[in-house]
Amino acid sequence: MPYRCCAPGHPELMNGMHRTEAHRHGQVTITKYRCERCGTIWEYENNKVNRNAGWSVVVR
């Protein structure tokens, strides 16, 4: 069963693919999620150096 995650207003996010990207300070992990209720696709950037990193909408 896929992992369920919660973001504000989207209680039915399903965990998707992971990827890593090279940044100046090192590797960053980005995970894609999809809300089963509304279909919005999100990405979560796990980057402890960048305070603006976190949740972003990819497709609504």
C-alpha cells in the first residue's frame, strides 16, 4: 500500500517517485505526490539549507 502524507488542505496525498538533484551545497531529494481527492500533483524538496524549500504545486 502506498504511503499517505498530509499537506495543508490535501489529506489524501499518495507518495510517488523520488529523485535527487545536485545543488551547490550538495544533493537534494525531491519526492512527487498526488492528491487522490482533487488530482493536484505536488513535489516536496527535502533541503535543510534552503528555507524556501518544501511543498510546491506542479500540476492542478
